[in-house]
Amino acid sequence: MENHITDTSQDLAQLQLDLIKKRKSTVAFSEQEVTKDQLNQLFEAARWAASCFNEQPWRFIVAQKSQEGLFEKVLNGINEHNQVWAKNAPVLMLTFAKKTFAKNEKPNMHYMHDLGLAVGNMSAQATAMSLYLHQMAGIVRENIQKDFDIPEDYEIVSGIALGYKLDIENVPEEFKLRETKERTRKSLNEIVFDEAWGESSFKN
Ligand SMILES: Cc1cc2nc3c(=O)[nH]c(=O)nc-3n(C[C@H](O)[C@H](O)[C@H](O)COP(=O)(O)O)c2cc1C
């Protein structure tokens, strides 16, 4: 039987928003392991994302630290600037997206969009599990192509570090400033318009 969530109370809506705001791109990962069951749950969240024509263009390569050779190979696909902190995460991923539709091989204009939705789902699920993702555009595509022989029709998109976050008192000095920096966002009236482009009745 399908499991319907019927509680649409304010509490649930507020909890969801709190979780969305709690997410952050940490650079201070704890050594605590993330289990295969937890990874399964995260990928299950990603799998249920919406996508254009239900193409589901997202693909992932994932390595746990215990898979030493594989972990090193994935780390090799991440640039030096990001490796400094990403190497401490217990899980590293690479993301890919199929550029054409399987049914007719026509270009899929929304492959990046849909991968983003899947990673967004994963990210929200991670926060509910007290885990944190840090996405990285800073990757080394040549290394990933060489090490994993990615099929031509797939874009190599990003890296992701995943794990638990260190409590602030345990964050190494080199990461402290970055980890405690205030997170900011554009205001609603800069991004949501109604009567005309640039005009907004929204405020936060
Ligand atoms: C597609 C994408 C690529 C990113 N690339 C990097 C990166 O290479 N290195 C990095 O340190 N952070 C990277 N970030 C993290 C952003 O800098 C971060 O999301 C942004 O500053 C907002 O901070 P927050 O995620 O903590 O809210 C990336 C985020 C996304 C979504």
C-alpha cells in the first residue's frame, strides 16, 4: 500500500524549511563513517527527483574511504584547491548527466537542471540524516575521463564530498574562518518578479 503523508501542518512545513536552511557546504568533515545503508537512502532520494520526460539523466560514481583504491581515484578527479578539505570526507562522489534522450537521441536541454534536482533531493535527505554534502565544480575532467572511461554521451559535471560535520570546537584552525563565515542569500525581491522584470511585491 502506498504510504501517504497526510500531515500538512505548519509544523511539518516549518521543519522542512528549517532543514533546507540548516544545509551548508561544510569544509570540516569528521572521520565518522557513512554506511552503505545511508548511501542507499541518499540515492533513493536522488532517484525520485523529477526530470524532463522522466529521462533520469543523473549518474553517480561513489567511493567510501574504506574502498582505498577507488577513493584515491575519485579524489584524483577533484582539483587541488578542493582536495585540501575534501580528502577528509568519508565519502566522495562524481556526478554525470546524459546529454541526449534515450528514446530518440535528441539533445536534452535540461540534463544539467535534472541532475541538480537529484542532487538537491540528496542534499535535503542528507540534512535530515545529520549529514552534509559539499558540491564541487572544481574537478579535473581529464583525470576522471582517463580513470573511469566515461561514455561520450555523458557530461562530467561535479564532485561531491559527503559526511558528518565536525563540531566547531574540533574544526582545524586552517578551516575555522571558512567554516564560521556567515552564509548569505539574495533577497526575495531580487529573484522573484511579478508585474514586470525586476519588479517584485515579495519580501523576506
Ligand atoms: C554546482 C556547485 C559547484 C560548487 N563548486 C564548489 C567548489 O568547487 N569548491 C567549493 O569550495 N565550493 C563549491 N560549491 C559550494 C558553494 O560555494 C556554496 O554552495 C555557496 O557558497 C553557498 O554556501 P552554502 O552551500 O553553505 O549555502 C559549489 C556549489 C555548487 C552548487
